[in-house]
Amino acid sequence: MEVDFLLIGQGIAGTVLSYRLIKSGYKVMVLDQPELNQSSRIAAGLYNPVTGRKMVKTWNADLLFPEIESLYKEMEQVLNTKFLHSCGIYRPFLSVEEQNEWMGNSGDEKFEKYINEIATISRHKELVDEFGGVLLNHSGYLDVNTMLDAYNSYLLDRNAVRLEAFDEQYLELEENQVNYKDIRANSIVYCNGLGSMKSDFFAFLPFAPVKGEILDINQPFQPKEVINRGVFRITLPQGLLRVGSTYSWHDLDEGPTARAKNEILERLDNLMKIKEKEVVNHKVGIRPATKDRRPFLGKHPKHESVYIFNGFGAKGVSLIPYYSKMMVDLLINKNEPHSDVNISRFFKYI
């Protein structure tokens, strides 16, 4: 089989990149083991223009956010499947000072397009938000599992995916092409999350895996908007609530932990006046984060046909639509990615 691009992994990164390549008229083959996509499959899928404890604008938000909804809506139409849920994100204030700061932000052109409303009193009687909060727009969440499953069927219909493990020992490099078993491709792209850490080509990259745990719960009060302060609380279409998440750099080999579960529930109790709840599911995944919290895009320094598109961590849903366009430009036109995401920033360490 001859293809233009062989992609390793069909998580969010491999899904979106292969979609853009197919849309551009190129033939791809994706090698994937769905059970290894846990970082994508347990992701809450939030896209949020204001993040962190200090409520700062997401890095590169003005570049990223115009691409998010337009791409996923387009993919919904192609796949005839609903998985994008556009909704507001409400972030309660912790003090009058924070309230005043955001009143000022509402008139700042850097923030105003992301602000739907600022409440100076409690928005919901069920919440701990005595100082009000900010309701953000250009936000929401992606049902990642539904998207991955629908897109996998799309690839299967085109004989463009194989559900098998990738074994690098069978990869052979020739000038301007790669061979893998019976597949011949112009280039190979590693989109397989932490699997790239084991690659002979990309072991030099400073991945910093982060374990994340989330809960699905039953609880009264199910607003349309996402509540996010200390913990996110998403109302899912089937009536459950998704709550999380944790960030751990230590216990990477463990499964779900009581410590993480208790941490999430404690933060939820700090956010909600309602204490009644029932835990239905407890999920865990290891995110392919990086030391400098910037993704990995680029071509291997010695091998012309070996590329990586990886390292998106917890913000893959937000980052990948924009950076997949940059990656396609590299693969097709040989235009280098921006220096802050280009793997060339680490070549001096080889």
C-alpha cells in the first residue's frame, strides 16, 4: 500500500491532523490502538479562553480560538455526528478585588470578546459565588470519545486505518520515503502521545507526563454552562456531571486513586452549597505534557521523512485545531513551525 503520510496514533492529534491532510487531497494511513488513547479518551474536552487559579487569558488565545469551533463543526457535518457542545463557562470570583479587576477587563479589548457577562452578585443559589463571577463565551467542551469513534469509522470506510500496535523495529527509512511492513509512505508522523517517548527518534524530547483523574457523578443542579473554579463541573447530555480534574507528576503507574477522588470531591464541596452527590465513574489517563508546556511540532534533525505532532497535554482540544494547520504547512510546503513549538528548540541538547 502506498500513501502520502503514515500517522501513528488516532487520539485527538492524529484525528485532526489526518482529517486536514485528507481534506487537502492526500492519502493517509493511521495505525492505532484505541485502548492506548486514554489521555484523549478521558479528557474533559474543555476549551476555555481564561484558565488557571489567577484567571489569565489562555496562551495564544487570539490565534487558537477562531479555529476551534469552526473546525469541529465542520467535522461534525462530515461525520454526521454531534460532539461539539458550545456553552458558557462561569468562573466565580473569590473576592471583591477580583470582581473589580474583571469589571476593568470587560472594557479591555484583549478580554472583551471572551466576556459574555459579569455578575456582581451570586448567579446561582446552589453555588458558592457570593462575589458573583464572569461568564465566558467562545467556550464549551468536546465529547472526545464520540468524535474519535465517529472518525475511526470514517477512516475504516476509506481503508485509511489499521487497528494494530506500531512496532518501530519494522520501520525502514529510505531517501524521501519510509517503509513499514507492507506500507510505503512519503513521511511518518508520530501523533501517539507518550508512545513517542519510546521512539528511537524522539526520546530526546523533554516529555513531562501528567496523570489526570476525573469523576462522573449524579448531583442536583445541572446548569447549561460549565462551572469552573478549582474544579470544572460539566453537565453532560445524558444527565450526568463530569467533574475534575487532578494533575499529578508522581504516581504515573497507578490506576484511579482514592486520594485524587477525595481531592476532586473536596474541591467540588468548596464550589457547591449542595453536598448531595453519587460517584458513578472514576477515570484516569496520562497526558503527554511537556517540560515547557508547549507542544512538539517538527521534523527530525537527521531524517527527512520523520516528523512529530505531539505534546499537547491537557489543552489538546484547544491547541490542535490551530497547530494542525501549521503542521500541514510543514508536511506539504516545508514551512517551519513557529519557534516556540518547533522541536528545533531542543536540538542543542542532542
